[in-house]
Amino acid sequence: QSVLTQPPSVSAAPGQKVTISCSGSTSNIGNNHVSWYQHLPGTAPKLLIFDNNRRPSGIPDRFSGSKSGTSATLGITGLQTGDEADYYCGTWDTSLSGLVFGEGTKVTVL
Amino acid sequence: GQLVESGGGSVKPGGSLRLSCAVSGFSFSYAWMSWVRQAPGKGLEWVGRIKSNPDGGATDYAAPVKGRFSVSRDDSKRTFYLQMDSLKTEDTALYYCATLYDGTALDFWGQGTLVTVS
């Protein structure tokens, strides 16, 4: 059972938008930066968003992040078949003195 | 940057294994490093981290591995290690090394090395 809660799955048609929520507490999201990762099992995860809403070089602006209080959200617009993957939120948990991840959300392009 | 893990394999419960992560392409001595694993059919799970030596070199571990696993680094070899002792079947996973930006974001990842405990 993760300390960060994500929906198990979201889906939408190509070109549409999806949002993935990540809910935590004051010991993690509430007082630390949130990151988001895209992961195809068996491959290296890819950092999509860091510091709540910043994109690394090379990540298209179709991906966006936001944070409010103890929750964070990843948005993907202009959905493409190549976006089908598992998405994880992550942050530092001050009480646990460790990094924590959400359980992951599978994005399906219909 | 490039990160390449090695050292995975099959081991019996109670055994030990040491994973290595060779780093190239960036200033390793200033990088904070972390290990993350993914068990079959499960999500990502953080294992542990080590700060850079200029930042004190402190380590932190996830509760399931604390006291059994230890992380270390050799800046002269540009290599990061995970020593795994008293292995359990639930440690079976694909183990990734990654650089840790600003203490919270894992920005560069290796391809992973598989550890099977059975």
C-alpha cells in the first residue's frame, strides 16, 4: 500500500486529454516537490516532470504538471498511441526519510 | 549521461549479491545516486540513496531493505553499488540505478539488472 494514491487506469481517444491525480499528505506532497515518470515495463523509466511542473529538456509541452496542497496532477494533451504506458508520481517523504512512489496509473489510448 | 547496471543474477534466500552501476557522461562525484526496483507485476519501489561526498555522503534506505542492503560509491571508478545481504524471495525484481536531482527527482536511469531470489 503506497503513501501516494493514484487511479489504477485512465483512458481516452487519440488527440484527447487525460489527467492523472496523485494524492498524498503533508509529510510528502504537501512539503516536497513532485515528479512524474513514464514507464514501459522492462525499459528505463523516463522523467516527465520535476519540481511539480517543470519539464526536462526533450519532453514535449503536451505533458504538464501541477500541485495544490497535498495533491498533484499530471496532464497529457493530444494523446498519442505512443503515450500508452504506466505513469508514476513520486516525491520525498519527510516522515519516512525516503522517496515514495504512487502505485502507478496505466494510460490506454482507445 | 549513461548508467549501466550489472551484477544481477539468481541467488538462494539468505544469500548475497552486489550490484554495480557504472556512470559516464556527467560529473559523477557531485551526483546523488539512488536505486529503484520493480518486482514482477508491481510498481516502482525506491530502495535507497547516497548523497555526493561533497554533500556528506549520507545514505537512506526504504524500510523493507533497511539493515540488509547498503549503498556505496567509488568516485574514482565512477561506480555506485548496492550490497544486498540476507536476500528474501520478495527482493526478486528488476533493479534500476538513477541519478537523483534536488533530492526528489530521478532524472537519468539505467536499463536495469534482474535479481531473482529463489
